[in-house]
Amino acid sequence: MKSLLALAFASATLHAAAPADWPRFLGPTGAAIVTESKAPLTWSDSENVVWKAEMPGPGSSSPIIFGDKVFVTCWTGYGDKEGSNDMSKLTRHLLCLSKADGKVIWEAKVPSAAEEDPWRGYITEHGYATQTPVTDGERVYVFFGKSGALAFDMSGKQLWQTSCGTSSGRTRWGSAASPMVVGDLVIVNASDESQAIIGLDKKTGKIVWKAEGEFGMAYGTPNVYTHDGVTDLVIAVPQELWGLNPATGKLRWYAQHGLTGNVSPSLVPDGDKAYIFGGFPSTRSVAIKLGGKGDTSSNAVLWDSNTSSYVPTPILKDGHLYVINDQGFATCIDAKTGKDVYRERVLQGARGGGKPFYASPVLIGDKLICVSRRNGAYILAAKPQFEMIRTNVLSLDTTQFNATPAVSGDQLFLRSEKAVYCIGTK
């Protein structure tokens, strides 16, 4: 256990050794923050696009970067185009692209291992390749819902595949949470597939532990919180925040936060507290203390607010929380009090209907990159006064941009349902 806890911030350690790596969803520490980068904040079809890589099929997962490689997932065979109605042909793809020019280095295809949720209703909003991969530099790990978790070496050889359950939530929306690496384990939020969080041995795929419970609709990616030499695996589920022992999956503490329905954004850590956004049918946000023992509900909630985000995870900078939410409002919340600093509408709906924002913002220096689904990327100043700097549109791509961007060095990586784009100074 000591070795596991010592390596709890494995992704952060990799980031310290190689600042250009973006090895997991929301970056090295799950905060989506880059302090220094010269990535251009202006782009178009003809400006600052270093390369464009067409994908075999659509997907909502984000790209990740390690060294000179970009990894991204997509799916084909069912629901991806007109006439694709045979679920038995559903195939997921893991592609490894050259960071230099976007060319495919290798591609792994994973046929569906179990009957999936049908292509109808809300699942059509995000599809069958929603979870972002994670890498520790030795292997790439993916989670493909009812087809399980898989590991590949850096040359594309499949090392193992482990089922994480084949059930469905009552809504049959599919799952979305991305895997993460904590020490020697791959952690999977399989709330939809088995109402459980699962710890897998990253070398063998063997299930080390399985924490089952009343998860409800918990779509957020877990995070870690280290305090007094102890590391907790932290995840927000409807009504409660849980702190688990990452070595065993045992519950150490929990606190009621009151968000009902479903929790899609990942929690935003801030020292000994965190911020939770989400809920349905009404969205809310809360600040909540981390750590403790047993039921900590009596003094855990520091503030709660009706200003929130249904899907995108906010950014914390200098005591303020920033996001453009799924309703198209740019919001800034005082992280100490929960009071609104500003709330400005930047987009009324999306072309083609639906919620206008799914992607979470990324912070580069003091600028927020907020990618909308069909109306371009909005660049905002990360300060308590609302300032829209510009909007960048790739007008030749009319598909949805559901993925949160990745940043590597002085380049920004965007992903639509059609392609991956490398944005940089030519």
C-alpha cells in the first residue's frame, strides 16, 4: 500500500518530468491548467492549423499526448452513419498519431464484446467512444463501456481486456467517465455498467478491488486528494461525495452534498476542499470539505449555489471558478463564497439543436479556451470581469466538437466527430 500511495500522483510526476505531456482527461492533474504555453489563441481553416487527421468514425473522447504520440478513440459500424443499424458490427478504435504531422502510426480495433445501449435517445448526443484514454508512458489504457477496459503497449499490441460489467442505467444513456492511473492501478468508474468503481492491476488487468454501491448516474472522472500522508480516491455521485482508499476501494468517508439526478462534471479540487457541479432536473454547485472519517456531512458543505454546469467541468483560477455551461452562459463564481461574479450569455443554443457546450474549458496562462459543439471556440479572459477576446471557427468542419482540448508544449489539440486538429504557429 505504501508504494501505491507514494505513486498516487503518477500522472503529475510524469508531467513534472515531461511538461509537454497531457496523459489523461483534463491534463496531468485533472485541472486542465497550463501555466506557460505559446499555443496560438487565434485559428481558422487557413490559419495556424499545423495538421488535420481524419478519423475513421466519430467520438467524444479527448486526445491525450505522450512524447511524440497523440492517442484518440472513435467508433464505427453502428450509429456512425446513415444505414449503420447492425449493433453487432460496432467497433471501437484506438489510434496513435504522430504529433509531428498527424499521420497514423498504428490503429487498434476492438469489436464490441457485449450488447450495447441502442442508438437512440440521449446516447446519440455522445456515442460509443466517450471515455478519454490514459497513459503512464508504458501503456495506454482505454475504457469502452460494456466491452470493458483494455491496455495496449506503446506499439499498439493489446495486453489485456477486462469486463467491468454489462448492465445499463435506467436511462440507457451509456457511460462517459474516463479511466485514471493511481500508482499500480487503473481506476474505472463503471457506474453505468456495474454500479461500481473498479481498481485493475495495470500490468495484468486483474480486478484488485470492486467498490459497489448506490451510484445512480455518476458520470464524472474520479480524482485524488492527498492529506497528512494519506491519499483518498474522491468521486461525486448523486447526493454524496465519497473518499475511498485507492489501494482497497474501501470507503473512508462520505458527505452529503444534495445534488440530485446525475453528476457529470468532474469535481474541482482546491486544497482541503472541492467544488461539485451538476444535478438534474435543476443544476447546482457546492463547495465541500474533503477528508475525515465516516459521515462528515454535518459540517462539510461550505456553500451552495444555483449557478452550475450540467456537463463541462469548471476551471479554478485565483479564487474564482470559470466555465461556459451547457446553457451557453459564461459564469464566474467566487470560490470562497459561492456568489456569482458574472453571468453572461455567449451563445443561444447550438446549430442543429441540443446543448451548446459539452467540452470543459482549458486554461492557458490567463486565457480560457471554451470549445462549443457547433459554433467554434470562445476565448475568454480568466479574470473576474467578463471579457470575450475572440471566437475561432473551423467552418469546413460542420460536425460536433464534444471533446475537451489537450495542450502539449506550444500546441493545442482539438477533436471533432470528424478529425483531430493540431493548432500551432507554422
